Amino acid sequence: MVSIGIIANPASGKDIRRLVSYATVIDNNEKLNIVKRIVLAAQALGVTDIYFMPDTFCMGLRVEEDLAREKALLAHCHVLDIPMTASQRDTVRAAEEMEALGVGCIVALGGDGTSRAVAKSIVQTPLLPVSTGTNNVYPRMLEGTVAGMAAAAVALSDTPKLTCLRDKRIELYRKGELADIALIDVVISTDMFIGARAIWDAESIRKVIVTRVHPASIGFSAIAGGLCIIRPEEDLGCSVDLSEGGTSVLVPIAAGLIQEVSIKNAEVCHLDTDLTYRMEQNCVAALDGEREITLKQGDELTVRITRKGPWRVDVNKTLEQAQERGLFRK
């Protein structure tokens, strides 16, 4: 048996940033079509079993029914039998179950937040993130057919990690205990409004800690992109303080939304180094764009960037190796 897992987040790409920017909308019907292409490509290369996260749109069941009706389905499809909460917990639990089942690769459709939720519960399973969210620094815009081929190639490989990169992650500690993680950025904001989980207003931001920095990215990780570049493979991160009187930088906060921010200080951080911050006022920590941790004035938050993130599939390298070992030959 050769298996992969598919986690398609029906809520991705539907947050408040759709109202304040010009982001592309990928609706659930298009996600369904992407998943179908992943399944068709993966089974063509030899994947026999595909596991789906249960979701409110019934993505896995629809894919199975549609492809079976078209007589195009060869692989065995399984929707995981886990409680559905219509929250991030579904993604965390599904990824945990897929790793326990020993799938060869997990394909995650969503944005940075979806990939973060998957990363919270996997240790060894390669992750292939496909962009269908709002701010997408971590996942790639990728044709579903190519994603399915790459997932199959990883699942069929005897040495899958040779074509994967062990990513960085940001670990957040409160009172010595691990509170949560982020893959791309942690944003400390004074905007306590919880009606929308997504952070989008740069004026409320006081600090940003990132695992990667590049002017070609979008979102709050791009704040330092006008000053420096830190790549995913580099054992570095960056901490940025924002306040009036600093260096003014234009930042693509969201699709089509360029804002001017004032950077007071930007400091390169080394891995496995603790950075402790004492909150000067009530604030919230947003992880990969979404509010997660409420902090009171005087609270301490310790942040550490490590190389303990997921094994992310390098699609090009994976398919090149697959071609070299004759996977496409019949």
C-alpha cells in the first residue's frame, strides 16, 4: 500500500483580508477541482490509498463520488473517522491521524495558517503545501496535477527526505511551557478586537519575529523585506520593532495593499536563541496571521526560532529525482 493524505481547508481564503484588500478568491468548488487533479495524478503514479480530512464541504466524499461516477477513480479513498468541529482543531487532528497511519506525504490546501495547523502535529511526514489561502508565504501556487505527482513521488521514494527541506519554526513559551508555534511570523499587535482572527492593520503592530524575509513575499513577514533577505535554508531569523521615528518602508501587507511602516530596529536572530519580551501594554500575539495568544501588560513571552518545522517537499527536486529513477517510464 502506498498512501498520501489530503487536507483541504474549506475556510481558507475567506477572512477579513478579503474585505480590505484585492486578494484572489478560490472558492470551495475550485478547491474540489484541485483535489481531483491531485488524486488523479497521484493514482496514475502508483498511489493506492488516499486519506481525507472530514470537512463541512464534504471534499473527500465529493471527490470519491464524482471520480467514481466518471469511472476515473482507481485509488481507495478514505475520509478519516474523527470528530468534526469546523475549526483549526480538525486540521491538527487530521494531520496527527495521517502521520499515525504512515501516509507517505500530506498535501495541505490553504494558506499559512493551514500549514501551521498541520505542522503542529506532524514530526516525520513530508508536507506539500498548496496555496489556496490569503497570505501565502509558506504554501506555493501549484497546479494540482503537479502537486499530486510530487506527493506520489515522495510517497514512493525510499529516501523521501532527500528532496525535502526541514523548515524553521518559531516556538512561543510562557512560564517555561511551549504555548504554540508559527512557521513564518509572530506579530505582537495592540489590536485586541477578536471579531476577526486575522491581523491586517499595520498601525497596531509593535513587533514582528520571522523565520524568513524577502521583498517578494506578502504579509507581515515582508515588513523587513525592504531591509534584508533571510532565506528558508539559512539558520537565521529576524526580529523587527515598529514605532514612529524609524526607517520608513513600503510593505505589501496584503494583495494590492501597500502600506508605509516605520521600522525602529531590525535584528538578525540565530537559531535556538531565546528572545524574551515583556509586554508594555495589553496586546495579542498573531501566529502566521491569526490572533492566538492574548497577553496582558507585564506578561513575558519567550520566542525561539528552531529547525524543528515540518519536512517541506521541494516539488522541482522531487520530480527531477523521480525522473532520474525512472518513475515516469512504463
